Amino acid sequence: MPVMEQFLSSPTYADPDSLEGQMTMQDADRQKVLDGYQILDSGYEAGFDRITELARTVFEAPVAVICFIDKDRQWFKSHPGFDKRETQLEHAICRFTVLSDKALLIPDALADERTRDNPYVTGPDQWRAYAGAPLIAPGGVRIGTVSIFDRKPRDFTPRDEDILQQLAAIVMHNLELRRVADNDWLTGVPGRGAFERRSRALLSAGSGSGSGDGSADGHRNALIVFDLDFFKQLNDTYGHAAGDEVLKEVSRTCQAALRENDAFSRIGGEEFSVLLPATAPDVAGKVARRLQQCIAAMPRDRLSKYLPDTTSITASFGVTMVTDGEFSIKHALRRADAALYAAKERGRNCVVCSWDLATAEQSYRKSL
């Protein structure tokens, strides 16, 4: 079989003119934007709920949603009138909406070939009419929709289309404000608020298992906390401008060394954190040691204006695992902080894991 014929007949090939092909080509860009907003699996927020309630009121519709198109699902940030937080992507009417910059209006879903066999149209939900506008991020990437559903066929007007597009613009404005508010003003990386929101989403997702004592067995989510060594002394010696540049360079260096789904944040003056989803304990320790080495060896060309090339810049690290039994990140932070303090006591510029501390404490108790 000729090479091109083999390629076209391959089950992994998606026809660019098909819905699947168009969705596939957009997946990478959309996923990158969604990761940047850190919106997926986040909690309910009044600012978004007000938009969907307004949509229900204006359109006199039983259901209104703000949804985002993930890799294999549509996930709802707000969904009054509908009792699911997510649905399979193949059943998502909203996936048709994100293929265009214009609103999608379907007066009768049973009469439209795209939706007439959809289980939410033919099943108990009886969605007969649909109208939605795409959520378009800066750069033109369509990441989701604002949509309304009705249980009876209805006509839509140009005014309806305009209202939906205005609501979509408000959602994107809220997302941008949320992103800016979450980001640290100096380094541009996510700040404390983003860290806490991401940690709540991680805990609510419930991956991993364990007893909650920070031991190394049975956990899949890791937390790294690190502090720059002698940072106050650096500020006092070379000035706050130098300290600011060091913080920015550390942020750039660490982000470049992490996976895309690892959540790097600045959570204090010279304190940073990394949430590592689906990560084994031994891997978490290796990641911390890699960051430690990257910071010690990071480029100095951008810093040469502010401090001598021989200036030592290092960090001390604490590592722990995040467990299903924890309903707040506070307990994991305490364990990571305890390990961080132990790293400082051991001379700084090193990595300490909380389960090693627990093992050492148990050995000490047995020796008594």
C-alpha cells in the first residue's frame, strides 16, 4: 500500500475537514490556554454564576452554562438548571460552537443533523433548542462557550446572538482579571491565591491515596516548597533591585525545568512552591534536586548588572506528598515547611523529604 494511502487509512489520522479533525488541530492550543487560566476543576465562583443566572433570566431558559472544552470532556464552571459538572466530549453540543467565532443557534435540535441523535436531546433532559457563543481568548483560541438550553423549540433573533456574545466577552474579561489577580506582580508567575486554588482542585480531584501522615507509600501528588538561602543578606548587600532580579531569574529557571502541568507559584517573599500532580515520591525528590541544581547553576548574564558573578544563589527544599484524606493544603504545607526547616538546619542548599523526617523520628523513638 502506498505511504500516503497508509497514512490516510490509519485510525490515528483525523480528516481536517471533519469535526474530529478540527477539534484535534485546536486541542494543543486550547489546552495550553486553559492551563494558563487554571480554570478546569476549580470551585464555583459567584462572578461566573451571576452570568449564567442572568442568561437564564434574559432568555427565560431553564438551563444556562459556562463550559470549557477539555481533551475528552466538556467541563462546566457554572451550570444552573443542569445537575452534571462534566459530560463526555462526544455528547457536547458546545463542541460545535467552538469551531467558529460566531454564535451557534439551533432552534430545533431534533431537526438539526448535528444534534438530533444526541442523548441530551433524545433523552430525559429533552434539550430541544440551543444557543451558544464561543469564549475566545486573547490570540483567538476558542476555549469554551456561554450557552443556554430550552426544552421546547424556539426561534432566535440577531439580538439574542448579540447578547450571548456580550456575555461571552464578560466571561473572558472575568477570566483575564482572575488570571492577573492570581499572578505575582514581580515575577509574573502564579501567586499565593493561584496556588491555593490549584491545591483545592488537586485535593477535590482525589487522585492518590494514603493515610495523610506524609509517608512515602501510596501517594501520587507531591508538594515542594523552597526558600532562597540568605536572601535578606543579598538584599541588604546589593539592594532590592538586585533581589527582584534574582527572584525573576529563579522563576524563569524553575519554570523551564518543570512539566507543563506542574504548578509553580511564588507564595511568599523568597518562598516558592511546586504542586506536582500524579507524581511518585522518588520522582518528587528528584524534581526538587533538579531545581536545586538549576538554581545554583542558573545563568548570570541578566544579573551581572546587579551583583558580582561570584555571588552564591542557592535554595533549601522541603518535599511532601498530598493525600486524599486532606481537605486543605495546610497540613501538607506544614509537613513541607518542617522539611524545609530541616534542610536549613543541615546547612542549606539541600533537599529534605518529610517521609525521611518521619522515619528518623520513628527510629529515635524506638531507640528510647
